[in-house]
Amino acid sequence: MDYYTATLLILFILLIFAAYRHYTHAVSGLVLMSADEANRLDLMDDEIHDFNHETTAERYFNFRSKFLWVYGLAIAADWLQASYLYSGLKNSHRLSEPVIAALFATGFVVTGTSTLFIGSIVDKYGTKAMCRYYCIASSLSCLSMLCGSLPLLFISRALGGICNTILYSAFETWMVAEHHKQGFANCVGALDVMHSSIAITNGFVSVGSGVVAQMLASVFGSQLAPFVVSLICLGTALMSITRSWADNHGTTGKNSKLAMKTAPVVDLLRDPSVIALIFALCFFECSMSVVIYSWPQTIMSARTQAWTWGNPPFGIIFSSLMGASALGSFLSAYVSREGNSAQISSRTVQLALATSATALLLTLVSQSEVGRFWAFCLFELCVGMYLPSIAYLKDRLVQDERRNQLFALIRAPLNILVILCLTTISQGDQNREDIFMTCSGLLLVTVILVARYVPKSSRSD
């Protein structure tokens, strides 16, 4: 057993344990019987047998299963593509590093830009329609990737960027709206269990998708094979959405738009804590974009220096990175299991920023393949810790009516940073190492800003 497989096995065992603890903690506070239903059942005689009666618990678990089946297929399609995207462009389509970097930059920029208008489109056409559009657009992205024409590849990455925004907004929006529509809002802990189930599903599906992608690439001898299976997942998800999902228009509406008009953007820039959040979001997400693009070539460079020929197992490596990220999310949830606060989240963000900066430096110090691999696993662990913690800080430190403005405000500098980083990439290790060094320095600066300016308590406390 090679060290990639051994590492994945260890991470998978840890992930099972963490997911079990996380889920049991969420379920411990679950009450799936409303007061009205409890009173009604207390009055029922034991001899009454209404076989057609469906309890709240049965409806809830049926709803959860129906959503997670479709959501699992949707994210499986996304992870299957992500695991072999760089390798497919590099080894199957034989593209140069600058062209691949431009393709990645296209996807990242479109993802960021589409967040500004996807919400209003969801409000207009409904979440079910947008989830169906995700399946169709992502299928077109896969087909464009299989064709290999450079213009089609750019279209593929643009579609992929839009699909990424829809995947992480419309699906969960549909779930929350349907959750309220079916009356589960009165059930204590029901929504927490749904979010817990989503996190667990995402973690295991991302790990499994990398393993499946590795098997497909090995069996069929093509690094584009995962994209074909992704098409099957998308087609199945589309049929399930069409047949079994009700339509709804989410929970956003005109009120948020009116509120945005009454809150000048310049007011946000007068708050030091918001400035610190913007720096954290921009620098960390830019570093994430760089790592997503650079980890395959960094591993391959180490193999070349060690005179090891052949491609590394990209699918297994991808699964390990996603497993580390999922563990980071569960670790963040464990730290805040007794109740989150701005202080806890701020310290978690600071720890994630400092450790991720160290991980990037380790990829420069270590010349071995295994050393760089573990450094990237450490970085992804920090990603998992960072995302829920920074989301909590945004919710607590920024008013609801101004949150969309904050996202819009972040996108311009973030897109510029991503474009600068990815479009300046050239052949050779020195250029990549310089970018890693720059990202590491920016992350360390952000640690100081967050520690200095993010308040120790939320505005609502």
C-alpha cells in the first residue's frame, strides 16, 4: 500500500468517527413532534389504527432522503470533474501552463461575478428551475471539456463557474424553503440535523468521488472518463428534480433589495472589523484558488525531481485533500458544539490563516513528494476550519440588509487578485514558489488584522 492510499484510509476512518460524533450531537436535540401532534396522539385510544396517517417524523425523514439523494448526485458530478480537471487539461488536451491558468481564472472570476445576480434570478424563476439549470449547464460544461476545442474549453469553465454558484446556493435555498413549507420549522433541531446531514454527505461524497475518478481513469486509460460519469450523475439528478421536487422561490425577496438601497456602501468601509473581514476573505480565498490550480503541478514537480516517472494518482490525492477539508469542518463544529461566539470564530479564523500560511511555506521547504502532499492536506484542513467560522463572523458582524453589499464589495478586489495570481503563472517552479510565498505573507498579515480589529463579541450580544 502506497502512502497516498494509506493516508486516505486514515483520513477516512477519522472522517467516519467525526461524522458520527457530529451527527449524534445534532440528533440529540431533535424533536420531530409538534405540540399539536403530541396532544392529538395523547388523546388517541390505543385501538385506533389509522394506517394512512403519516407522522411528522416519517415526513421529515422522507424529505431528508429525497433532498440528500439529489444533492449527493449534484455534488458528486462537481467533485468528479474537479478531481481530474487540471490533469485532463494538461495530459489529455496538452495545454500549456499559461493557458490552463487562464481557464482556471475564467472559472474563478465567473463564480465570483455570478454571485451578484444569481440570487435575483433564483427569486424570479424559482429554486427548482435553477437546480434543473445547474444539471443542464454542468452537462454542457462536461461535453465542452470532452470536445477539447479551446473556445469550448473557455465556455466550459465559464459554465462551470456559474454552476458552482448555483450548487452552493440554490440547492440549500430550496431545502430551507421546503423545510418551512412542510411545517418542520416548529420541530426543534430539525434544520440543524439537515445542515449536519449536508456536511456529512458533502464530506463522504467528495472523498468517494476522487476514488471513483481514479478507478475510472485507470480502467479506461483516459483522464476524461470521470467527466462521462459526471454526465450520468447530472442526468439522474435532473430526472429526480423534475419528478419529485416541488417548486418554491426561496426565502429572499424584495425587502432585501429595498434595504440595500438605504444602506450606502461607503458606510461599510468605515468599520475596521469589516475591513479586516474583507482582507481575510480576499487573501484566503485567493490562496484557495491558487492551491486548487497549483497542487497537481507541485506534486508532479516533486516526482520529476525524484526521477519518478508517470502521473501520480490524482483521484486518490484529491480524495485525501477533500477528506482533510471535511475533517476541518467537523473540527470547527466540535469547538463550537456548546455554542458559538465571535471570539471562538475569530480565534478559529486566526488559527486557520496562520496554519495555512505555514502549510504554503512547507511546500517550498519540502522537496519530497510526500512532504508536499501532507502540506496540502494541512492547508485543506485549514480550509475546512475557516469556512464555517468566517461565515459565522459575517452573520454576526454584518447586518442582514448589508450582507449582500459586503459580498459585492469583496468580489472586485478578489477577482483582481485571482487574475493577477493565475495570469502571471508561467512554466517552471520558481514562478509558482514566488506566488506561494506572496500568498503566505498576505495570510500572515491578515492574522494580525483579524486579531486586532475583529471584536471579541458580536454586535447582537
